[in-house]
Amino acid sequence: MKNKDFAISVSILITLICLVAIFNYIDNKKYNVTKTKEVSLASNQVVYVENNEEMNIDETTTNEEPKESVSEVTTQVENSDEFKATTDEKENNVIDSIVYDGMTLTELAAKLDRSLHSDLSGTGYYFAKYAIQYNVDPYMVVAISLHETGCNATCSAQVVDCNNVGGQRFKPACYAGGTYGKYDTLELGIEGFIKNIANNYVALGLNTPDLMQAKYVGTGSTSWAPQVNNYIEKIKGA
């Protein structure tokens, strides 16, 4: 009987030992699975950090690219400045080049100014500029203007009120019922006067006061051309 009880006790003990071993095995298995997940997660984090660093490097490279654009813009600005300098240089060359009677445009304007008085004082540049532009003798157009307006001393009302520097007759008239035309500004008046001489006289071969006289003032006048020629000589000598 005692041997039988001992055998049963041993069997129970072995069973308990086996159960403990089984539980330990299961716990170890769970631990290993958890550890593997943690390692995998940590590995993914490392990869993410590495990728993030690469991305930051790419972003840094991308952010550096506009520096080239800034350089290009600077080059464009420099080129624009060069273009402006070239344009200014060309304009200065035009002003400083010989345009008439051995003079530059500036020198010619100053010479004409010495004969222009009253309301035409200081307009020599306009007379010079448009005379050269329309290929008309600048001395002659100033002489005609002085004769027609009296601006050698005091300008007539057609200059003061109408900006008409050549005694031109056209519509709209400056005064109601009048025949002298009106320009909005003195510069427009000077250009319009010289353009009229160029198109309606010089272009037809009437390029001197003597040739212009009959058409400009009519056949009844014989003193107009000599008086204009007299002004021309005074302007040349001024």
C-alpha cells in the first residue's frame, strides 16, 4: 500500500514539474515575440531617422538652389544696367555729335537762344531739335519766326495766346472768327511750324526765303524775303 502511495506522489510531482516547464516555455515564447517586435520597431525608427536625415539633406540642397536664381537675377540686373548705360551713351553721342554748321545739338541750341527773346526765350533747343529732325535750316526757321511774331523784342499775341510761332493759319482758330491756329503748348507750336516748313516748302524745293516768299506771304510782298534773310545773318553772327 505504501509503495502504491509513493508511486502516485512521484507521478503527481513529475506532472507538476512538466506543467511548470510548459508554463516557462510559453512565457519565454511570449517574451521573445515581444522582444522581436521591439527590435523591429526600433529598427524601423532608425530607418525613419536615416530617411528623415536624407530628406533634410535634400531639402537643404533644394533650399540652396534659389541662390543660383538670385545670382541669375543679379546678372540680369547687371545686364539691364549695362543696357541702360549703353542707351544713355547712344543718346549722349547723338547730343554730342556734330549736327549742323560744325556744332553739336547743344551748341546749336545755345546759339539760337542768343537770338530768341520774350516768350521764345530758352526755346533754342526745340528749334534746333526739330529743325534737325525734319531736315530744315535752323537759322531760317528761327528767322521766319522772329519776323512773323516780333519775338526779337516782344512776342505778339499769337505766340502768347496761341503758341503759334510762325504766323500759321489753320483751324481750330485761336480766336473766334480769326484765322491764326492754336497749339496746346509752345513746343508743339514750334514743332508744328517747322514740320509745316519741311512738308509744304522744303519738300517742294522751296528751301530759301526767296523761293518761299510767294507761297508764304503771297505775290504782292517783296520785302518778306529780304527781311528774313537779314534775320538769318544776325542769327549766324550771334
